[in-house]
Amino acid sequence: MNRGAIVILTIIVIVTLIYVVVAQKKSADEQIISSARSLHQDEITKEIHACNQGYGPACMTMGKIYENGYYFQPKDPRKAMAFFEKGCNVERDFEESCTLLAELLSLNKRLQLTSMTSAELHQKICNFSDETSLYCSMSD
């Protein structure tokens, strides 16, 4: 074999090895991502169940997940609004969900409340605590 053929064969072997290593790393990365998605989906399922049981913080968490596109979930302002609204309407109203709902509505004018009017939401937020009284007196 001449020297040129040896160099070409060496280059082919090196490129093949690099390809194999990259393919193995990509496969390992895909397995990690798949595992993470599965883990997150289990947590999301638990949060949705807790929200459906009337636990306001779980509704707020799900709203944030969909508002920001966390945990491999697509950003979805309508789903975020639905979870914030649900959290705001639980038996013992969850203040943070109401506040986040108002913020989301102010940023996205195309969204509309389904279980209350904007005025009712505003009044609900103003009734929570003295911390919001400055906001409420400025907006009246």
C-alpha cells in the first residue's frame, strides 16, 4: 500500500470513530431528555390533580409553568389563565393566583375571564390584604 492510501484510510477511520462517539453522546443526551420529560410529566400530573382538588398553590404553579413554558411545556397563555383563575376561585381564594391572573390579563388583552368580571377580580385582590391597598386606592 502506498503512503497516500494509508493516510486516506487513517482519515476514514478517525472520521468513523468521531461519528460513532457523537452518535453515542446524542443517544445518551436523548435518553436524559426523555427521562427528564417523564419525570416532569409525573410532577405536572400531580400538580394538576392537586389543583383539581382545590389546592390554590398547585393551580398557581401550573399557571406559571404554562405562562413561561417551563418543564418542556409550551407557552400557553390561555392554559396559564385557566389555572390562575382556578387558583383564584378555590374555596379559600389564593391571593397570588389572583394577582398573577391580573398581571397576565394586563399583558395579554386577548384573554378574557370566564368565572368573574375584571371588576370582581380587582375587588378580590383589593380585599386580600393591606399590602395591596396602595394599588387599590391608586386604581379606584
